[in-house]
Amino acid sequence: MKALGLLSLLLALLIVAVLARKQWSATHQGPPSAAASAASSAGVDLPKVDNADDARRVQQRVQDDMNRMMQDRASEVDRGVDGADKP
């Protein structure tokens, strides 16, 4: 009786492992997302991120670009560019 319980437990674990592996491969090697498709059709190069260090570099680059754009816009508003009035 204990052997039957152990065998059914192993069978359940095997089924879960197979399903988890299918899910993992489906989510990590699927077709490109809509954003990636739109970016490539617009001629924008997407950075290749293979590991955590690459991801941190891309995140820092985006953050630096956003900060630079916000500072540029703030200086434009201070100068009154684009018809923006200073408060």
C-alpha cells in the first residue's frame, strides 16, 4: 500500500515537472512581443539582454536618458520654448 502511494506521488511530481518545463520554454522562447515587433518595424534597435548585468546596464541607460530629457525640457520651459509660459 505504501509503495502505491509512493508511486502515485512520483507520477504526480513527474507530471508537474513536465508541465513546468513546457510552461518555462513557452514563456522564454516565444515569439517577440508586440512592443518588440513595433520597435523593429520602426527601425529601433533593441538591446540584447542575456544576463543580469546587461539588464542593469540597459536599465541605467534608460534612466540616464530619461533624466537628460527631463532636464532638457525643464531648461526649455525656463527659456520659454514651445510657447510654454513660466508660472
